[in-house]
Amino acid sequence: MSSIGKKFKTRYQSDFLGKGWIGICEEEKRVANLGNFVLINFGYMTMWCFKRELDEVSEET
């Protein structure tokens, strides 16, 4: 199932991202021997992330 258009939240803090930041998936790629990558738009920057390091945000309030 495609993740394009879904919201994701970061699990960990890194050099460029903070923990808990939310972005929207713009593209998804599968790379052999590495896994799934998603292109996440955080509003001020767009970055490739491992899908396994993100949590999907539910649309429920």
C-alpha cells in the first residue's frame, strides 16, 4: 500500500530533524538490501528517511 500523502512523525532526533516532527510523504522507494525510503516534506525542507524510523500519524483527533 502506498504511503504517498500520509503524515509521518519522526521517532528519533538527528542532525537535521527533531524527535516528533511531522511531515507529509511525497514519494516512496524500495532499495535492495536497505529497505523502504520515503521522501518526507517537513514544510521547510524535504528529506529522504527510512520508513522504519517513522511512525504514521492517524487522522483521528
